[in-house]
Amino acid sequence: MRIYVYRSNTETGTAADLRVGYFDSERAQYWNGNKEWDGRNQIDVNTREADRGQGIYLTAGRRWVLRAWTNWDCEMTGHAFVTPEEASAWLLFNGHDDAVTEHFGEPEEEVGPGRPPVGGLVKVRLGEELLPRVEAWAGAHAGGNVAAAVRALIRRALALESAL
């Protein structure tokens, strides 16, 4: 079945949408948006509603198309092209990790709040004698940040070693 893809005509300020392409839904892959129970209904995680939701297509031409559907009278289902990055994020958000791996490769590790990593990770056990001393030094010289203190102490030790 031929499905037309539209883009809002915001440049001219008119309410009419512009048709920018089409695809054959029978030759495309489709993934539904994830649902969750809100205490009364199964709702779409994207729209937070029971009667409106989203899905995504990968067309035979390798284009990603976001589908916004509705069960409301006088409202139409719409389709819009999205970037591969947007498609990947949508698939991950909706729990389609296998599709992300298949079409984009292995997903990156999750990134959360906080500082970005400073260099490579090195795990060191400081032991019962050294850890309290490093923590005390961190409190006095590195704002209490033990990782920053360890980096500073290593820099100092390397500077002393190269001065010899």
C-alpha cells in the first residue's frame, strides 16, 4: 500500500502540508511504539495517551519514516521522514534494541548525568592504609574529589621522577 510522507509548510506560514515522498508499506519493516500501563489503560510511551501513538518504518529504500497514529474521529494518521539518529533513538526508547543492533550496530553504553569521563578508566585498590590518606589529601587539595586527587598525586609523582 502506498503511503505518502508529508512535511509541514512552516516556511510560508500556511497550514497546508507539503507531500515530500511516498513508500510501499508492504515492502517496509515496521515497529510499534511501546505500551505501558498507567493504572487505567495501556498507553503509548511516546504520546502518553491510549488513543494516539507512534510507530516507525524502515522503507525498502532505507529511509526512516515516523508514523503518528490516532483513533480519534476527524484526526488523520501522519507520516514524516526522520534521520537515522532520530530513528535509532526512537527504537531504543521503545525497547527495540535488536532492531538498533541490526540496522545501526551495537548501541553505545548508556550515558547519564554527571561529568564526562576524564581519560581511560584505571581501577586501583588503595588498601586500608593508603585510602584514608588519599581521601584526606583530596579533602584538603581537591575539593574532596578522590579521583581528581589521585590524578594530581600521580602528576606530582611523575613530575618528581622526571626531575631526577
